[in-house]
Amino acid sequence: MLIFLPFAALAQDSLALKDAVRMALARNHAIAAAQARSGAADQRISEARAGYLPKLNYSESWTRSDNPVFVFSSLLTQHQFGAQNFAIGPLNRPDFMNNFQSTVTADQTIYDAGHTRHAVRSAEVNKDLAGEGQRQTEMDVIGGIVEAYYGAVLSQQQLDAAVQAVRSAEADLRRAQDIRTAGMSTDSDVLSLRVHLASVEEERIRRSADLDVARAGLNDLLALPLDSPHLLSTSLSRAAVSAASLEDYEARALKLRPEAREAKLAAALASEQAASARGALKPEVSIHAAFEADRQNFYDRGGANWLLSAGVRWNVFNGFGDKARISESEFAIRERSADQERAISGIRLQVREAWARLRSAEQRIEVASASVAEAEESLRITRNRYEAGMSDVTALLRTETALLDTRTRYFTAVHDQRIAATLLELAAGSLTADSEVLN
């Protein structure tokens, strides 16, 4: 096992935190969906701009009938009408006749009361909204990867601490057995240490299961098979924190957070929709052109004609529907304004929560770091006293348990500080794959 264990470790991929983030950004399904929404929003801009361009249509049809009116008009449009067609008999009861008709039409809007202009602007705002949604999704994925990654690293650290506790308990049990053999202790000390060994062994088993679950969760976010092995190379160490103040983070968040930008864009979109609704009270001007060819046969015996027209359409009365839509759009503007204020307050609250969690974690690290050193020294002294017969097994068990708990609290505090530093960048809207907090 000692020979082949290094080779088994080399068979696993070394995965740093930044590599995991980049992998997630390239493979995550939520990001792929957000990118698709951005692409669709971009195409809707071109769709809206089509309102500036003419509409050109071509149609081909074939009709066969002996209807007198159809035959009479078809002969005229085919330029095949003659004096003989004025005869009363054929005029009332004509023979069946074919008409192959080819038509090309063109329609151009000259003035549409700004509907196309507002539609283009609305599509552009929606594209910006989709872009902010994509950026929010990317930041959420990065934050999720950081939590999952350091969650797996913390589980590994806790498992290592549990394994060390098991080894320490096994060594203490051997010492107790030796001391009992020498007649310096009783069977109760050995039994107490066996119970303690079973307890820390149970803790090791739980920590091992937690590590398996944490690694599976990380693989799920990376869109990999859940049992993919990795060597997580980024250690669980204290994050370097920016010297920026709380006010600096709040100002940055109000400028960069997708939610803040989305609130502004939603207000702009409501304004465009209101302007488009008011445009329904204005007239629209358009021109229409058509070219038509009618033939008795598909390729000959026919004629052609063309048409050009201009028209004005003015919505004089629409059952107060337009007035209601204008009022509705004005209420929508008020709603977006209120949403914007609520978003600003919520962003500030999230920044303060992340800031408080970061400061709390840093203070916990200081306390836990000192406690670990003290617990290690206390265990060394207690173990020496027990071996010398100057302390009982209860004190030994108590100090060993205290050391395991202290190490666990220290690793948890470092983990929480790492996560809080990441969440503070997320709350400020500045979390990217190149953020310093990921180093």
C-alpha cells in the first residue's frame, strides 16, 4: 500500500480553486442557459429594427373558373379582352378559364408615431438586462464553487483531525495498557480509553462520509461525474482581505451589482413602454406598391399592371383602451421606481451582512488559533502527568477532546472567513474568475 499509494494520488487530477471556477464557468448549465438568453435578446434587437425596412412579398396563385365576373376581369388583366367577348352568350355563360397570377408587393412605413424606435430601445434594454442576468449567474456559480470547494477542503481537514485523534487515542490506550501491566493503574482507565477510542473512531467515520458528500457536491457544480477524484491543491488558509471600508464596498455594490443595474434598466424599459403607449394616439403614414402579372398559361398569353398608394391611419377612438394602456404604463414606472429603491436597500443590507460575517470570522480565527496552541500544550502536560501517575484518565480524555474540538473550530473559522471574503466580493458585485479573493 505504501508503494502504490503515491501512484494512486498521481492518477488524480490536481484541481486548484481558480481552475475549478474556470471549469464551472465553461461547463455550468445555468451559465449556458443565461448565454442563450443573451443571444436571443440580441436577435430581438434586429427583429425590432426590421420595422424601419420595407416589407417585400411575392405570391403565386392559380385559379380556374367559369364565373362570368372572374372570366371578364381575368381577360382584362391578362390583356386578352377582345370585341368578341362582348357577345351576350359567352358573356353570360363563358367557358372555363385559367388565371396564373404572380404578385410582388412592397410596404414601407413612413411614420409610425415612434413605435419602431421605442421597440428598438426596449429590445436594447432587454439585452442589457439579459447581460446583467448572465453576470449574476456567473457570480452565483463562482460563489457556489468557492463554498463547495472549501467545504470539501474543510471536510478533509476535519477528517485529518479525526484521524489524528484516533491515532492519539490508540497511543494513549497502549500507554494505559502498559501502565496497567506495571500495576500503576486499573482496568477502568483502559476501559475509559477504549470508549474514547470508539467515540473518536465514530467521529472519523462521520467525517469521512461528510468528505464524500462534499466532493460529490463539488463535482455536481462542475458538471462532472459525482465520483470524479480530485486532489484539491488550494489549501484552507486565511484570505487576504482588502483594506476598503464598509462605505467603499457599499458604493461599489450600488455601482456594480447586477440587481442595481437591472433596477435602473427596468425603469428605463417602463419609460420606453409608456412612450410607445402614448404613440398610439398619433397617426401612422405608409405607402404600398404592387406589381401583378396575370396569364392564361403559366408562361404566355398574359399582361401586367402595377399600383402605388399612400395611406394615413389615425386611431381616433379605441374604446378608451389606449388611455388605459397609457395609465397602466405610468403605474409601471412608479412600480419600477419603488423596486429600484428596494433593491438599493437590499444591496446595502447584503453588503453589511457579508462585512459582519467576515469581521466575525477573522476574530474567531484569532481566538481559535490561540486556543489550538494552548490545547496542544495542555495535552502534552496532561499526558506526561498521566504517564507519571500524577493525573487520572479523565483529565487526559478531557484534554484530548478539547484539542479535537479546538482544531475543528479553528478550521471552521478559517473556512468561514474564506467564504465570507468571497461573499463580500459577491455582494459588492466585483466577484470574477480573476478576483484576488480566489488566490
